[in-house]
Amino acid sequence: MRRVLALLPVPQRLDWQHHHAGAWMPGRWVSQLVGYGQTSAIALDDLLHIDSQKQALAQNTQQFLAGLPANNALLWGARGTGKSSLIQALLTQYAGNGLRMVEVNKDALADLPLVIEQLSGQPYAFIVFCDDLSFEEDDPSYKSLKSVLEGSVLARASNVLIYATSNRRHLLAEKASDNAQSKLVDGELHHGEAVEEKISLSDRFGLWLSFYPVRQQEYLDMVDHAIKRLMDSQGQDIQEQPDFQHDHYRAEALRWALARGVRNGRSAEHFARHWVGKTLLAANNITNK
């Protein structure tokens, strides 16, 4: 056995001074933390129309960085509304204050105790980021997350919080039949065992933040902001582009969202990338002729 172990690669310790974020990479023989060379540069100010969610999560994170009591957080709601982007923007905002982030995929949730154990001795504050979580009834991985959130593991690591995102409020699929055993007793609602089991997981997150579909004007605000940010990043002034018409690209943005059947921050960003790239390419072709 010792000879076999000697042949296995030795996991490298991650230098968190030079890596602000990383991911847990499970392997057949060796699992380890792998650092990201670059991280998203998205800023909190780039996220529009989620002001209350930003304020609540930023405050919770500031408490955490100050060594004060703070909560694990569940961000749930409509897709593309900024849940993941908000968590990533926290790293942009607070990396200089010692915040670090580790992504753990759903398939690796069973390794959470090992991940947290490796982070517990570090002189940084870590957010373990679990993105786009959802579970089916026969999925055992949610029990691993539930066990960690119960506090037995996290209690030994005061420098670790879990921030998760999901399209489902209770993370597990809900059926109408789950309510069959619910009943009223002296005017109080008592859920059946199926409902109680599904609620019990999300209940272990101390902070719940809800995200809702955006209105048309909010979507257009996001398009305007994303286009300006991308143009600025290219050193370009949108007003100086040939044939620039504000109303024209807004109408095109609405058609873009309609074709995809969704109007949210993600589709606004995708349209902005399409429009800015197309516009600057056409402008360069005109210049080069």
C-alpha cells in the first residue's frame, strides 16, 4: 500500500495570496483545490435592479470579514437574474479585504467536509460557492449539504460560509401530492413529512434572497448599461459610432429577448456583446477601406 501511495501525485497547496478564487477538483485517487488564474471582473455597480439583494448579501459578507456572526446564504429565483453574478461581484469588491472563493460543484458535495477542513486553517475568509443547485428525491448529495449546514463541520471553521444559488426555493423538486398529508390543527398548518424534508434543507440557510423576472424597462436599462460598459472597455464612445440610434438598438434588444423567450440580465449581457461586437467590427471595416 505504501508503494502505491508513493506513486500517486501529491496535491499542491494553493497560495491564496496569489489566487483569489479556485475550485475543488475531485479525482479518482487525488482530489485537490485548483486556483483560477483570472476571475470575473464584474462589479456590484454593474448589477441593476437588485439593490435590496445586493445590500443584504454585502452586509452579511462584511460581517463575515469582520469576524462577526454571519449566515450561510441561499439565492433563489428566476434564471439569469444575477444570482451567480452577485456572488462573483462580492469577490471583486472584497478580495482586498481577505475574501476568497471556492467553487464546489453539485457532484462533489460529498467532499464538502474535506474542502472546509482544508480551508479552516487559512488566514482568509472563504465563501464556498455552490452554483445552480437542484436535487431530485432520489439524489443523495443533498444530504451531504444538509449535514454540513447543520453546523457540525462549519462550527470548526469560523472562516468559511456557504453561498448557494438555485432556481428552486426549497432546492428539491416539489409535487402537489406532497401536500396531501398537510393538515390544520387548531388553526395552525402542519406540513406532511415529504414537505418537511424538502423545507428542512433550505431552512438551514440563514439568509434567503429572492430574485424575480425583470420588467421590460429594467431589461432595457440593463442593455444600456452593458453596452456602455463594453464600449468603454474597448476605449470607444458609443455616440461616435456611425449610424448610432439609441431607439434602434433598444428595439433590436427586445427582438433578441423575444426570440429567446426570456428577458433578464443574462440575455441583456448576451445582446450587448452581440451588438457591440457587430458595431465595432462594421466601424473597423469602414475605417480600413
